[in-house]
Amino acid sequence: MSARDTNNPKNHVLIGGVSVPLGGKPGIRREFTSWATEAPAKSIQVSLFIRALQKFYDTPYTETLSYFQIAGRHAPFHTVFFCSSYSPGLWQQTLFNLMGEVIEDLKIEDPGVKKEWLKERSTWRLPYWNWALQPVEGVPDLFKHDKVAICTPSGTEPETVTNPLHRYEMRVDGKVTLMGSPALGKYKIDDVKQEPVEWTQWISLEFIHNNLHVFNGGAGDFSKGIGHMSNVPVAAFDPIFWMHHCYVDCIFAMWQVLNPDSWFDPAGGQEKLVPFHNDFGGERHVDYFNSDDVRAYSTFGYEYDVLVRQKGQEDEEYVAGITSHINKTYHGTGDVLQHDKGGLFLSGQLGGGDKDYEDYVINVLYDRYGYEDGAPYTIHFFFREAPAEADVRAGDRMIHEFPGHVGSISTFSSPVETVGQGEDNTLHCAKCARQRDEGVLSRASVSLTISLYKDAVNKNIDAIGDLTPSTVETYLKDGLTWVAVSMEGRFIPWNELDKTKVFILQGTSEQPTDNNIFSTYRSYTSMPAATDGKEAGASKQDYKDFETGRLSMRV
């Protein structure tokens, strides 16, 4: 879809999700690992998914509903101007439709077998990849192999086919073609440095999203370069992109259930999600979705396995079950601190109970567009000295594997610049350009408590004796360091990121033993000695401005 024809209803692709029969229930999005690894060679859904995905790949790249163009909505192609809105929904809808074509292509003669395959198709929904599951086993096995065995309608031996989950290959006239090849004409990638829509107000969810893109893309081992998932324009061409985004959507869905009265504020729910359309009937007729339209995600024909409500389940029991799932899945600070035998914290001396612990956090203000007009970078935090740039670039290990690594913040951004020619000459992301011009800053947090606790109990290092505020502030003043690193492994001087400000805060956390109750965090105060005088560190005046609300998110 080009910039010239987006107002022509004839060119609109309507997104209605997967239809559910009257009185039926939405299909379930399952966690990918359990969905795909129970017995993939015997699973009809896995077979349908693999076949449909390959068919998706084989759709000519010039077609609007080709894999190339749908993935391209996350990219800078001159005739594709998609934003970062309802991405997994269109992918799911397209694959579901292709599964119907696959069943017809298979020419299943046995009515009973065909009915079974149609039933499996009707209940399939795009799975999500929960990268937080324990134990951490990395990328799911089904993504790792070039070939995959899938079942056939005949019920004989599984058929071994090329695994489309392993990679996406662009083909022109049957030949594998690079994305920048002149053979693609106006669809080729001239510049893989563009930016999707970003939401500063929702930086917590974006922070998780961005870091996982960078982790999965391999950024950090600079001797090998980066994979698709680390690179904004081509991230969507990595098949795992869609399962990752499904999980981001799942996290948001859990938040919705736990916060039913919260929604877009102050951004507003009427902002158009260009270019996603539906036929709403009435005066709106064919129109863009807005955020209010997609608030009830089940209207698109899916539900998440972790959010299925049992018949007759009361609200309190339902919410408690979701809370328990989150606590068990993410193994937060409380799981570590519950093992503390005492003596490290001021527990019980803060007016709380024996479940109260000091909590320490890094808060960072940073400019996503501060480095080369939006080129991506990551801020890494270390206890003691950060590694040397030469050691990091050597590629012997990932940067987060160096001693003392505490955490990181990834921008997952790319330059805001003009793309296209003639009538197509436009900003890829006008909102990004506006935020850059207005000096809008982003923010993110890195927890310090667990890292401090591990140093305190590690008898092999002379680190920190206890986790009381005065001791921690001194420890961080002497030993907390940070570096900004480009995707190429360059250590970026802080004068090139002069709007960055690193703050340290200390508060109190209550860590309940009941998994049905969330931890609570309160009463945060500043620790200026930990950062004052350091490059990119917040000054004492910055802390005062922060406490009084005078510190602006604009510069």
C-alpha cells in the first residue's frame, strides 16, 4: 500500500480478526514452547502453520498481503507506510486464511480426516513466545532447525520440509534475493535505518519490548554483527518477531485484566492506528481503528491461555489466579529476598513488617534520538569497572557476560529521516520527528536490589557488607559505572548523549509470601551521592528538580 492510495477504500485491507461462530468461544493463543514441542510431527496445527507460513513466504512480494509487505510495515520500504500498532493481528488473520487454502491444496479425500483438519484450523490462534519461562532454554527448538517433520492427512510417516520458522528468504522469479537488490525495484530497501512509532508514555512496556528485541537479535556480540531482531527495519522478517510481539500483547492483556478501569491517559484512545482499517458501518463506514476500538482484544477472535476464565469463577478468584501466574513466572525480587537470613537489610526497622526490604533502583532519562539522529544504542550498568571497548569488540563474550554487569537499557531505535522520492517523499515516522524536534525524552528503570544482594552474599569478592542505605550509597558512589554502546560496539562519549541523566533511588518493598498478592513498592528517596559528579550522572540540583516535579521530560 503506497502513500498515494491510503485514502482509497478500494485499496484498504480490512482487519476483522478470526471470525468466531455465533455462540462460540474465541480461539486460544497458547505459549509457543508447549504448543510446538509436545509432538510437533504429530500435530495437525503445527503442520497447518508450517505449510501456511511457507505459502505466505511464496506470495509475490508485490502483493499487499504478501509476507514481504506485511512484515514491511515495520520497515522503510518506499511504498509501505505501516506503523507499529496491531501487528500480530493482521499476521494471524492472513495465516488463518492461508490455512484454509492449504487444506484445499492437500485434497483430503476422507471426509472425517478433512473435518478434523478443519476443526484444528478453526481453533488455531497465533502462539506467543514466553521468553520469561523457567528454566530459560533460549529460542524454542522449532526455530533452530533448517528442516522440520510435519504430519500429513494420510497419517503415514511425517513429511520433512524446509522449516520457514528458521529463516525468511526473499525470492524474485524463484531466486533467493537480497532485500536491497535492484531486482525488487521500488520495493527494495535503500536504507535500513528507520523508526517505528514509539510511545514515551508507555515506556515500561516498550522497555521490555526493546530489550528483548536486542537480546534476541544478538547485539552484544559485536564480532558477529547483529541479527534481524536487533534491527528495526528488518525485525519483522525474523519469524520469531511475531511470537515476541504476541507476548508483548499478552503482557498488556494481563495488565488490562488487573487494571480494568485504566486506559489511554493522557494520550487518548481516539488516535488513529494508521493504516489498519475495518468496516465499522454507520457514519464511520471504512475507517482506521483507534485504540478504543481494540481495547476488547477478544473481539478479534482470540484469548490467551493464561487469561481463560473458568465457568462460575468469581472476580476475586480470577484475579488472584492471574496474579499467582505472574509471580510464579517472573521470579521477582521477592523470590530472592525471601531467602535472606537477616542482617543485610534494615527489615522491620522502617515501620513495616518482617516482609519489608530496602529497594534500590536506577532511573534513567535518555534521548532516543540523541545519537546520530536516532541510531540505536544501549546503556549498560556495571558494579566496579566497565570492560574496555577493545575487550567488548573482541567478541569473546557478550557484553552482559562481563563481571559486574547489572542491567541495560536499549533504545531499539533508528534515525528519523526522509525517505522516498517525488510523491512518496515523506517522513517514515512523523510522530518520531515531532518528538525529536520537541525534545521529548524517554525513561526506563533498572533494578539494583538483586544485584546488590548477590554481591553482598558472595564471599569470593570484597564488595559490600550490608544493604542499608548509607552503605549502598557509598558502594554505588565508588563502584557503579555505565557506558553507552552503539550497535557496532562503539563506546559513545557522553558528550554525544548530553541529555542523559542517571538517578539512584532508594525505597521500601513489601514482599508477601502469598503468590496471590503482588509485591508493593513505596517511599522512594534520592541518593545523589551515587551519581553526582559522574558523566551523565544526575547532579544534586537534578535530584531537587526531580523531587519537586520541575525536571521536565522535554529539553
